[in-house]
Amino acid sequence: MSQVKLFRITGHYVQKHRKFSFSKDLRAITKEQALEQVLSTVTSQGFFRRQVKIDEVKEIKPEESKDYVIKYLSDLK
């Protein structure tokens, strides 16, 4: 059985010559799955994947998360 991990993905995209940064905490089994979830979310807002640049993908502990829903779901076990 695979263990669900927490990831923080940070990145940026450029729109009309302005740079916008983002950071997203989410639950996934692998880094690739987490990356796909973030790209899917960001591109659903009208951007192309080629416009989105990922700066960092790292595994985090539940207490490091800034998202209260992620913290709550991690404590349920």
C-alpha cells in the first residue's frame, strides 16, 4: 500500500510581461503526481503548460503546510 505524502510546489508564470509566483501544498503519492495536479490546476485558469515554470518540488511535513485542509487531512490517518 502506498503512503500519501505532502508536497509543496512553487513556481511562476508570465502574463502580459508580468511575473506571477505561486506556491501550492498538496497530497500525492509521488512527485510526478503532485506536479501533474499543480499543472492541471494552473492551466485550468487559461495558461499553457509552456508558460508555467516550476521552481521547486519538495516533500514537507504536515506541520509545515500553510493549507489548513492539508493539515486536517494529515491528522486523520
